Amino acid sequence: YDVKGQLDVFVEPPTPLQVVNKRWEFHDSNWWPDFPSSAKKMQWFYEHSSGRTVDGVITINATVLEKFLAVVGPVENDEYDVVLTAETGLDTLQRQVEIEYDHEANTPKAIIGDMVEQFLSLGEHLDNGKIMQLLTVLHTSAESKDIQAYMNDDAVQSVFQDFGWAGKIFDTQKEQDYLMVVNTNLQGQKSDAKITQHVEHQAVVQEDGSIIDTVVVRRRHEGNPGELFYGGMNINYMRVYVPEGAILLDAGGFSYPAEEDFKIPESWYEKDVDLANHEQREQFHDETGTRIIESFGKTVFENWVATAPGEESQAYFVYKL
């Protein structure tokens, strides 16, 4: 958030992000599931905020911390009076960032930067057995996309791409089926940590040879109402990437935010060029309000799905390939 006040451009965010902010900023730049595209946007915002360029972007999901602590053991920090373990580390950091930080200094996330330095110094003193375990954690995390990397040097990037660590959306053949369900939590607190999701995909060949796919997405909120960080409504903007040219026949199970929840950009804010390039041929399905675009060589169906604590939501999409 340090770069927020230095941003020298005013561009409109993607419409769903307007429930969060009327201006698109660095900390919301991880918008597209195609990681190279999002990484380039992160760099763009960073350069427009600091005047500095970078060689690349590496993203690390919070779950990697749990795996790291499982190898190195508990980590103590006297300055913040905390002990991080594999079982409680994320919750401890969450409390520090949201509640127990120094309100006078008003730097709630300073603990993260400080402890990263401590983690790195720990790595210098591990024995060979621990180092091998840590390398295994890093490898499996990259395989599962909990670590993703994008480098501006084409030769380096091709190596990450070959290993499958670059997070690029797969190119598909004309006759090939494809499905990618993307969930984006917008103003749903940290409730994603309590969501379990089950996706069903069925393809039925019709008598005339055409194919109709049905996708059902069930999301269960395991949090308790009012639970700190996790007990709020999970407000999810769902995007379903399917083969290019697919025709939406039916859809349902959606819950829309109130119109007054959206923050309207100023009239003089610019349209974002990358957003226009990556999200083309917008239309809406009249019966369901589902937004339909073409993006990264795929057709995308988009809509809102809200899930209350202790409850289950179910969204479905029926489309013809």
C-alpha cells in the first residue's frame, strides 16, 4: 500500500472491482487468471507509482508459509511478541495486521516485511536435510501454482514456462473442451479460507453431433456467522472460462450486490488499455444477467455468487460448444 499515494495515473477498474474502489490501483492489479498478463499489469502499476522498473514478478500464496513453518519449526519474533507455527501462523499474522498493530505508527503490514527477512536468515542456517525438505516444499508449491513467476527476460521466462510455473492459460485446439472456474472474493473479508468448492462438468453429445456442456459449482461456507475475519458473507465474482465461441443456453444461482455498493469512477478517469485488450466483445445474457466476453482465446461467463456462513450456494451454466 506504500505505492498507493504515488500512483500518477487514474484509470477505471474492472466493473466488479468497483465494489472495492472507484480507481484501479496496484494492490488490486492481480485481476486476470492468466498470470503473465496480471504480472505485467502489476509492473505497470508499480512503475507508475514509484518510477522504478523490475525484472519480474513472483507471487506466493499464504499457504506456502504454513508449509515453510512445518519444515523449519516455530519462529519467534521478540519485537512483535509472536510465535508463528505451521498450525497458527496465518491466524497470528492476520490478527497482527488487522487488530494488534501499532495504531500510532499505522504500519499494519510492517510485520510481514520484517519477518520475511527473518525467514530468509533462517534459511542460511538449515542443515542439509532441512534444505532438501524446503526445496521439496518450493517445488510442490510451484507445481500447484501456489508460487508463480513471470520474468521479462524471454530466456528465463521460457524456463519457468517449460516447468509449468508461469501460470499461463493453456492454448486449446478448435475441437478441444476446456474449463477453468475462477473465483474472486470482493468485500467478502477472509471468508475464502472457509470455502470448500465442488465442480461438476458434463458434456453430452446430441444426435446432430453438437455438444452441450453443463457446469455446476457448489460452494460451502464452513465459517460461523460473526467469526472474526472468516464469518462474513462470501461475495464471489465467478468467471467460467470455456472454449471460444461457446453459446450460453441457461445459467442460474446468482446473487447480485446492491447497486449502491458500487463506487462510480470519476468522469475523467481513463479507460484501461490492457483491460480493453484482454476483455473483448462484451455482451449480456438477457435472461440471467450473465456477462459474456472473449478473453485469452476463451469465452468467459461471469456472474456473482454469494454464500452465507453455514450455507451452500449452487451456480450452474449450460452452454453449447
